[in-house]
Amino acid sequence: MELEDIEIDHETMKLEIDIMDVPSNCVIVISEGKAKLRALPAHGEYKIITHKGKVSRMRIEQGEEF
């Protein structure tokens, strides 16, 4: 599951997303004028790590039912 950059219109500072073009379960993170989208796993944890008020990392831990 790779991060996908999403374009922000820097003139209007608006983010427009066609929900038909994104996964049904996903997360969009906005930090410092950048937006990124990632599909969520069927099982697991998704962690967003911040440092000094900014997103520094996005980490996923996947698992599966036993």
C-alpha cells in the first residue's frame, strides 16, 4: 500500500477528491500544505507520527486473523 500524493490547489487552498476514485477504506492526511492518501489494510494498525506539530511519518502494522 503506497502513499499517493493528492494535489491541493495552492491558489484557493482547496482539496477536491472524487470519492469514486479512492479506495472505500482509506485515510487522507494533510500537513504543511501537502496531502497524502493511503488505503487502509483489512487488518492492522495505521500510525501517524508527529514531531513539533508536523506529520513526520506514517507507519502501518498489518496482521491477519488466526
